[in-house]
Amino acid sequence: MTCPPINETRYSYLKVSKWERKQKYFLALNLRKCVDLLPRLLGSLVETINFLGPEQVAVSIVEGNSDDGTLEVLELLKKEFQRMGVLYYLRSTPLNPSDGNRIEKLAMLRAMALAPVTGVYTPDTDPDSPDFPAPSTVAQLPLAEEATVLFLNDVAACAEDMLELLHQRALQSADMACAMDWTHPGPDPLFYDVWVSRALNGDLFFDIPADTTSWDNASNLFWNEPVARSRLAAGKPFQVFACWNGAVAFTAEPLVKNEVGFRSAKEGECFQGEPQLFCKDMWYKGYGKIMVVPSVNLEYTDPLGRQVKKEKGYVGELIVDEDVEKNGTSLMVPWQIEPPSEVKCMPTFDRQNWLPWNESLPLR
């Protein structure tokens, strides 16, 4: 996948003064068996870091169970990042989400990547083990005020994708900004992260009938949420209850304060993905300005990344008329302060029901 040059005019304000002694951007990644993707992903990562200012960026990568050379490539980055002046954390773990409690282990892997932000050490021990140790602490990285975490999955992304998420979070005063990720089971792209994502009305991004579990409605996004539907059609960011979608930029504040972190569902709580629980806890702590940025479109391999850019467009192509109102839709997100009263619980596609959005959380 080829990427365009960075739009200096649009993103230059994101650069950090060389006199700032604390990191303003914390880039976190969980990577596993993705060596073929690394040239594109890491190339864009390094380009983004160089643009923002290497001394003001910290990078934390957690690698697990790779036998394809992924770890070896990430280890080779140490010298390059050291030369650039980038603070680099690399951890390899044997923790395997495909064996046992998948969501709890995925939450642990995300927590590992964020350890320098939270100061909480997550062990490699299987959470089901009777020898699972008590939580311990590590040195907490002193971040700059208004610091942002940019968390990336193993996606094919350009530097402009990463910078656009940072830009929109700053422009919209958002607590969290997600991309749109896609899959290609057939000739047309379908929205991918439907199990995790929830619209502002608490429903799925597209309807999946529980009796058939069919994705036949996947192209009919936000069929029952008119604000998101109209803003998506206009190419404008829109508020949601929960998202992740392959790449996300969010405020570091609640993690620094240890108010929010990644976890699995509590006993009796709806079984759901760790990113959805993260968003739920963000709302609970007052960080409900969560949005999707539809100009950032991602896939999970380099060839499919090239394809989705051809189908959906690059960021630079999609923002040309962003200031023009379309169907009465302006660029700025009309934030809703209160979450939906209920959110759809969907442990599996064939099991769906509605529950209070704050189910299992203490009453305030």
C-alpha cells in the first residue's frame, strides 16, 4: 500500500515544542504474527513520530506468540528509536488469547502496552492459574498535560491516518476518536468491528438478526440512528457509545489516574469485548465524548489496505470539503452528554438483549 505525504498545513500544530520535557503522545500496539504488515505499519509509525517530534513520543509494543519473525523485527527497532531519541518499550509475552479466557487475556495484553502510562504491571501468568500474582507497580511515565494515547491494532495504516485521529480528537475536544475498519469476505467492504461497536442509541452499527446471524444488512449502517447515518453520509465525525475499529486516539488522563483500564466482564455482567468495556467505563467516569472518524479507513493486510483506500478513499481525499455543510451537517460533532439508557448485549450473534448501559457498575 502506498501512502501520500503528510499534510504539513493541516497537522503542523500537533507538533510539540522541543522545550517540552514530557511526552505528549504515547503510541501503543499489540502485535502478533504480522511480519508481512510491518513494513507499512512501522514505516507509517516512524513517519508519524518524526513529524510530531521524536523526543515527545513514547512507543510501547507488546508482541506475543509470533513465529514469523515479528519479534525479531521489533527488536531491530531499538537502535533506530534510540538514534531518533524515542522512548521505546518492547515486551514479548507467551500469553495466548486463543487458549482459555480470550477477552481477559486480550485485556491483559492491552494493559501491558499501557503499563508506562498506568504504572500497573500485568504479569504473563495465565489468569486462570491458582498462582496468578497480585498486581504490582512499575515506574509511571510522566506525561505532558493533555497527553494522548494512540492505540493501534495490526492494521495497514498511513501516517495521515494516525495524524487525522490525533487531529480530530484535538479539534472536536473528544475523549476518544476511532477509525473505521473493514473486512472483505466478498467483493465489497463490510464494517468489521460490529461485535464491539455500539451507536449512540446503544444498538449495533448494523442489524444482525439473532435468529439468522446474517450479515446481509452490513451495508445498511446506522439504519436506526439518523444522526450518525447522516453524518457518515456527509463524511463528518459522529458520536457513538463504543468503538475501537483498529485504531483509536484517546485521552491519557483517566489511565494516568487509574480511573479506567482494560478489563474483562465482571461476574454477572454482559459478556463483551474489552474495548466495549473500556468505553463503558469511560462514560461512567465522565469521558463520553467518543466518536468515529469516517475519513480514516483501515484493513488488516497490506493488499486489502490498498483495496480499501481505493474503495473508501485516503484521508486527504475525504477532507477536501469538510467545512462545507451537507444536508445541514456541520463539521463539529453535536455532543450528547448522557449515554443511552440501554445498550444491546450480544455475547454471541445469536444471543442479544438490552441491558442498562451501566449494568454492574456502582450507582453514583
